[in-house]
Amino acid sequence: MDYEQTISTTANIDHCWTVLADVTTYPQWTASMSAVEPLDGPALRPGNRFRIRQPGLPTTVWRVSEVSAGASFAWEAHAPGVRTLAHHRVDRQPDGTTRIRIGIRQTGPLARTVALFTAAKTRRYLRLEAAGLKAAAEAAEAAATAADDGTASTSGR
């Protein structure tokens, strides 16, 4: 079972990546996660695990499987009969905007059965996460711009 959500933002790719890579802050900007607890340290690096609580879903441990700094990461979780792989990617587009892609792939003998019960929630959570990431990246960029403007205006005094 495959699910993907794509959204574009005016925030530059660096601000998008900074927000995306700081996984412990996800509960601050998406209602799809209530807690993200690092089990091997907060760094987003292959092998590190994070215990994630999501409303209406069992608490799950996700293990980072792949990181391409500045561009993407993937992590996976296992449950009896189901392997879930989640990918997160930011791409610079020719018009200067950034495309955010977040997706889930579930495989295994029980994947279709699990999907019967969770597909609608999975799609909703992907929408919430993509929209939250967009808003958080745009807010981070606005704050950085305001800080730069403040520094520039006071440095000439």
C-alpha cells in the first residue's frame, strides 16, 4: 500500500530541510504526532530510533534507514505482518519554490488488512504533516528574514 502527499512552499529548501530534519519538533507543527522521543540521540542518522506517538495509533518505534542531508530521509517501522517505510523529501523547483513530498509504503502479508482500517487516517496524517512542514518552514524563513533585517538596520547606527 502506497500513500504520498505533495505540497509546494515559498520557503527555501534550506529552511524546509532544517525543519524536516529536526524530527523531535514535529509535535510542535503537526497534529499527526503527539510525541517524538529519540532513543539513540536526536540526530537524524541511519540506525537512530525514535519512539513516536500518534493520536489513534499504537506507539511505534521508527528506525532511520537513509539520510541524504539537505534533501531526504526515510525511516521504517515493523509490526507483526507489516513493514512500514516512510519517506520525506524536499526538492528545489525551477521557479525557486520547494516541493515537499512525504509518503508511506506498507508491505507484508497483513498490509492490505491494516490498510482497511488505517488508510483514511494515514492520508489525513500525511496531509497534516505536509501542511505543517510548509507552515513551519515558512515561519522559520520569515523569522530568519526579520532577524537579518533587524541586524542590518541596527548595525548602521
